[in-house]
Amino acid sequence: MLKRFFHEEDGQGMVEYGLILALVSVAVILILTTLGTNLTGIFTTVAGKLQ
């Protein structure tokens, strides 16, 4: 039974999908953080010109 447990590969695909999902999540967070900072600067500039 223990030997069979070490040779099972059923969960391998789920682990790979989980790692890919984590990588994509980190990339999206970094992109949104950068865009948020840039958008804040743009809105500040526009608000200053409207006043």
C-alpha cells in the first residue's frame, strides 16, 4: 500500500494547475498595482487642471 502511494500521480496535474494559477495571480496583482499608480497620477493631473 505504501509503495502504491508513492507511485500515484493523480494529484500531479492539480498541483501544476495550482502553481500556474498562483503565478498568473502574482502577475495580475503586479500589473494592477502598476496601473493603479499610473491612473492615480493621471487623475491627479486632470483634477488639478480642472480647478
